[in-house]
Amino acid sequence: MRTIRDIIVVRTVAEMHQIVADARASGATVGCIPTMGYLHDGHASLIRAASKKHRLVVVSIFVNPTQFGPSEDFERYPRNLDHDLKVVAEAGGAVVFAPTVEEMYPDGARSTIHIPQISEILEGASRPTHFDGVATVVSRLFEAMHPDEAFFGQKDLQQTLVIEHMVSASEIDDVRNVTVTVLPTQREHNGLARSSRNVYLTAEDREDATAIYRALTGASEKMADGENSRANIEAAMRRTLDSVSGLTVDYAVAVEASTLQTKDLFISGEQVALLIAVRLGRTRLIDNMVVKMP
Ligand code: AMP
């Protein structure tokens, strides 16, 4: 078992390149987990999975300013490196890459990556520059960490699709050759998806937030019983969410899972993504579930 003292904290891209090159020279493969820190068991599950497959596991911790909108929570986003190092050590990681903003954006973020269509709907409609920031930083993190495989959570389903598109469209070998692996959402005992932003929630908010998981499971049960109409599935989710007065729905949709495109009726065997975004006070929460139509 590693301790905090065994973890190497790397601040520069040059040092990161050196560590990865040395590891590769000794025959190691490299797994990476890009995060914004304030790590919880969702992140730990990704680190554990990576450490089962790769000798070198690098966790990046970078609160990326370019994926926050001007009125969003960049400044107050929670940060706690000591706690994070403990989580990384316990989950089997070896290296934490925690660069400064200047190190990641020496050009002042003048060049950005835009992945059309998938970046513009749902989260992208509510947060217009968000996915450009995500695609750009993940490409730069992959260049720095040069992983064989990168691990992401299904919690951010639309983000995983943006990243898969970014990787396959990349002209940079170290980015295009990365295998993207998506693993299941980790939840609290009451179904609430683990999120660094849950720290913003009051006890009452937390109770209200359980409606998200109830809406997802309720809709998925209806689908298991044969409901295949988008309108009916979405109305069922809305009813559950609207019954909680402290919660404002941004969207609650049923869409085709691999494209997030809307359609009126789902067919047998189709993978359907149920996606929810809500606001609780100043906190925005997202969650999703992928259901196969019976
Ligand atoms: P974040 O630090 O929120 O940017 O998340 C970093 C990575 O951890 C992303 O791939 C997320 O999808 C993933 N992640 C966040 N929350 C969870 C969760 N509850 N279960 C599994 N993965 C998660």
C-alpha cells in the first residue's frame, strides 16, 4: 500500500514527459485519470481500475479555467491537495500531475479545440464554451502524460463522447493513440452520484437531490415495462423532479445513447441515455443512466 510520501507530485510538462519516458523504457504501460481534484470514490474507482492494468498510473489534478463560464464556480471550486494525495495513494496511483494554469496554457489558451454538434447540445447549450475547454485541456493533458489508456466516468456521459471524438479526430499521435475507457458512475447509498460539487449542498439540498436518481430509475423501470415513447419517458422524469420545490430542471431527456440525438420512439435493443441536469440553489448537478430497450 502506498502512502502520501510515495506519491510523486509533478508540476511541469517537461518533468512529466521524463517520468513517462523512463517508465516506458522499462517496459511499463501508462494509465491516466484526468480530474479537477477534490477526489472522491468515483475518482478512486477509476484509479483502482487503471492500477490493475498499468504499471504507471498518473492522476492529473487541474481545475481547468477554460471549461468554466464567466459566472460559474471556478474560483470557489473545492481544492484539497493533501486529501487528494491520500486518495491517489490508497487507490494505487503513483504520480500526480498538478500543473499551473501557465504551464497548461503557455499561449494563453489562444488555440482551442471545438468538436462540433456533440459539444453544442444539452450541457453545451447550457454552458456554451464548456466542451471546447474540456476537449482542449484533455488533449494537452494527453500530450503531457502520454498515456496508453485514459479512464473517465460515465457520470459525465456527454464529456466522454466529446473526448472520444476529439481523440479520433486528433492529428497528434500521442493523443490519437490513447484508448478511452469509460467506467460506471459511483453513487452514495441514497443514489446521489458522487461529485466534488456535492460539498456545496446543504442537508436539505442533498435530500432534494435524491429525486434525480429516483427520476432516472423510475424512467428506466417504465422502459423495462415496454414504454418506448420519448415524450412519456421524459414526462415521467419531469413529474418526479418537479415534485421537489427546491430543484429547478435544466433538462431531463431521453436520447439515443451514442449520439445524444433526439427521436420520438425507441426500438427494441436500442441503447437510450436518460440525462438530467438540475439546479439546487447555486449548484448545478448532472446525472445519467443508459438503458437498453427490451
Ligand atoms: P472531475 O474531477 O469532476 O472533472 O471528474 C474527473 C473524472 O472522474 C471524470 O472522468 C468524471 O466523469 C469522473 N467521475 C466524476 N464523478 C464520478 C462518479 N461519481 N463515478 C465515476 N466517475 C466519476
